[in-house]
Amino acid sequence: MKPMKVNELRELSDAELSKKIDDSKDELFKLRFQLATGQLDNPMKIKECKRKIARLKTIQTERKLGIR
């Protein structure tokens, strides 16, 4: 799965953005669970997932503040 670019994320509606955040949080939970049980192959996936959540939340905050 190829990560979405920031411009593509900015084109999403508010509802789609919220759904992506929730999905990413679920994914992070599953990755952490896999790490704890020793089933995670690539620990960098956790870092990537955290960055994705931060990127989505930044876009969401920009919209609330009317920056973009």
C-alpha cells in the first residue's frame, strides 16, 4: 500500500479525514500488539503509522483554525 501524499489528504472531506485517523489509530494499536507478542517483522511500521496520524491531525487542525 502506497502512502497518500499530503495534497491527496487535503482533498479529503472532514468525515473521510476523521475516518482515516480512526483507522490509523486502530492500525497503530495492532502494530503495538504485534510488537509486544513478538510477531512484528518491521518495527519501523510503528514510526510510519505515528507520522501518518500526526500528518492527518495537522491537516484537521489547520481546517479548524482556517489556515488552509
